[in-house]
Amino acid sequence: MDKKFSSLLVALLFGLVMAGVAFANNGPETIELHAKKGNVTFAHHKHQSHIKCGECHHGPGHSDYKEGMQIHKCEECHHKGGDVPKKLQKTMNAFHKNCKDCHKAGKKGPTKCSGCHKK
């Protein structure tokens, strides 16, 4: 009986650890965005602490973000000829609009080029 109980306990603990890892993995701590004016190091985890995932992530046709939704690279839709408004077909324009609009709306954060782009 002890051997069965020990095996069950080990399996249960393993399951709890794996569930914890799955819930804790909310993307990378930082994301490096390469740009001509200097790379941008985006503090992903820092932003997650005060804005909802759906503020940046969305589905096809800009559908609402749903928990567990697969996150694709922005370039998959935001590219020349992509199925998005013409002014957002460049990934850079989509980032600029989203980030600067949020920062200007009272959220603390840079709004000038040198605030994000580091050479």
C-alpha cells in the first residue's frame, strides 16, 4: 500500500508542478525588436503586470484575445498586402500606434524615438 501511495503522491506533485509551469509561462520576460533606428527591448513581463493581454494581442480581423489563444508573430498579418488597414501593414506602424497611443493616454512610458530605440 505504501508503494502505491508514494507513486500516486509523486504523480500528483509532478502534475501540480507542470500545471504551475503552464500558468506561469506568460511569454518571455523581454522581447528584442530589431529596427533601423536602434533596437527596442520591450519589457513584456513588466507590461503584463498592468495591461491586459488583449491590449496588444488579438486574433484574425482584430478579434478579441481569449485566454490560451495561440500568439502569432505580428508580421504574419502586419505586412505589405496583409489583411489589415493600409497604414498598419508595416509592423513598425502597428507598434508605434499601439505603444504611443497607450503611453500618451496617461500611461507612463516614452513617446519619443530615443525613449525606446537604443543604438
